[in-house]
Amino acid sequence: MKHIYLDNNATTSMRPGVLEAMTPYFLEKYGNASSIHWFGQEAKAAIDDARSQVARLIGAQATDVVFLSGGTEADNFAIRGIVESQKSKGRHIITSQIEHHAVMNTCKDLEKQGCEVTWLPLNRDGLLEAEQVRAAMRPDTVLITIMHANNEIGTIQPIEQIGQIAEEAGVFFHSDGVQATGKIPVEVKALKVHLYSMSAHKLHGPKGVGALYVARRTPVKPMITGGGHERNRRSGTENVAGIVGFGATARLAREGLADQMVRIGEMRDDMEARLKAAMSHIHVNGEDAPRLPNTSNIMVDYAEGEGMVISLDLKGIAVSTGSACSSGSMEPSHVLTAIGKTPDEGFGSLRISLSDLTTQDDVDYLVEVLPGIVERLRELSPYYKK
Ligand code: PLP
């Protein structure tokens, strides 16, 4: 059976060239970048090179990029680091209701520790208006954290306008850019963010390595203390091979970005049009909002998401659903709930996410198989009328 991977917002495979770039750093170039001898300096040079590549992908200076273990750590470091450094000024945070758990649960944890958090609501397309941020601003606001692109529906928030508001108010602004990096052009200076989170495994790099952009003179208190690595911002011997892999994939993503955005976007739009033509009662979440070109979140009435995912899996196609099964109980996705979907609607949603390595044949196979699966599942629904 062929296996088709259309769950690239969960993770991606490494692209050709990345493993080859990493391999020497496991074998003959295994030095510790803090060592002063030749092996150490070779590792340090490789990290510096990767730092420049990651910085170029987001229009930053290399010295403003801190390597760490991934998107979750980047979000934690940014949010906790600012809150800690600003605690004498205030404890109010502004965020949205559709953040990734790495941001959402960090803010909830800070709420328990005495911070006040404003959770901004979204419209039905999953979009915020920048003016909502201005209206939520208080004298004790120390941080705004709003994601750039959403992992479930792909909607892209007006980060530049929010950045302008943050700048006028003199408040630090973090954006979780884990899903946006490498998929759409990112210029951190134009976005006016102080902090921007990235994760290599979402853009065809290795897992367990990420980066946080920290604009100059942004006072983030380190979360992990030790030997003072990463210019005292994140201690711990660097994951040299992982960082090299991140650098390699960042370069390839930047070089291919303009072409891939068009190719993937056209493939996704065509897929959505064909699915709509083949099935009744389906809607695309966030369809009218600016969206990542690779992401499609479709709501299929009278068919259950888990059933669709499992049936597709049996046909060799990997996608995901908008609901998450946690501790035995089925929870609708907080993102779909925040954009006004009922639990029933949330349970019928499917996330299909493409990547630089997705082919037209992959998408054609999904379009061929999904309508039959939906028809069979709908026949089990007492509410379904053709
Ligand atoms: N933020 C967003 C928007 C994500 O999609 C993810 C991963 O799913 C993360 C953060 C966490 O990244 P990581 O898996 O590198 O910890």
C-alpha cells in the first residue's frame, strides 16, 4: 500500500540535503562548540553559519537568534522571560483564544502565579483585528503574545499592525512563528516583533531544535541557567548536528519559498475546489481569511473526524482531525470552538496540510479516496439527508 503524508503541520520529513549536512557533526566533527581546540572551533563555526541562515530566513541579524530545543521552549522562554524581567512594571498579558498549547498553557500557568491574561476572541474566520489589542491594553500590560499563523486552520494574523500598536504603547510583542516560518515570507523588523518563535521540524528540518528571535535590548530572563551558552540566554551544550540541520533547511526554504508558495497554494486551492465539487455539505474553515498556502481545514457535516482520519489511514493517507482525544474524553479543538464552531461541527473537521515535498499525485489520491469514505460514514448518521 502506498503511504501519503498530508499532516505536515504536525511535523515534516527532512528534505534532501539536510541529513547529509548533519551527518558529519555526529561522526568526525563531534566537537563541543565551547572547546577552544580545533574540534570545538569547527563546531562553533558550523553553529555560526546555521545562525546566519536562520536569521536570513526571517530578515534578522544572526546575533539576535538563540538556538534552543524547539517551538515549545521558544514560546516558554519568550513569555516567561519577559514576564519575569518586567514583574516590577506589571503582570498583564494579552493573547488570543487560538494560540498553540505551548503559549496557551504557559499563559494559564502564569495566571495561576498571579498574572492577569486577556484572551482575545476571534471572528468566524479565525482572525483578530489589531484594534482589539489596542482596546485591551492597560497601564500594567507587559507582553502581547499573538501567533503569526495558526496550526489548525492556517489563518495569518495582522502581526504588522499589532506590532505597530505594541511599539506605540512601548509593550513587548512576541509572536509564535512556528507554522509561518519557511511557509510565508517573514521579516521580523517589518512585523515589529521583539520575539519570534521557530521550530526546525515544521520546515523539513530535524526535531528537537528551534530558535527564538530576540530583538536587541529585549530583556528576556533566561529560563535555563548553566554554562552561559548562547550568549547567556540559553545554557546547555548546543545540539550541533540539529542546529546545522536547521541552518541547512532554512537556506533551502528561503531559496525555494517564492515558487513553493505558488505551487502549494495552487495545489491546495484546486484540492478544496475538487472536494467541494465531489461532496455536499462541506466548508473550509478560515476560507475568507489570509491563510497559509499549505493548510486546509475542512468541516464535513454528518461525518465524524476520527472516523475520517482512521478510514483515510487504512487507505494509507495521513491527515489529522480538529478534535483531540485527551485523557479518554473527546475534546473539540479550542481553535474551532473559538471561531464559533459547535462541538458537533468541530468533531467533523479534518486538517490536511501539504509541504514542499507534497506532490500532485498525493493530493489526487486524497481527492479520489475521501468522498467515498465520507459517503460511507454519512450513511451511519441518522441526521444525514442527501
Ligand atoms: N507553536 C505552534 C504554532 C506549533 O504548531 C507547534 C507545534 O505543533 C509548536 C508551537 C511547538 O513546537 P515544537 O513541536 O517544536 O515544540
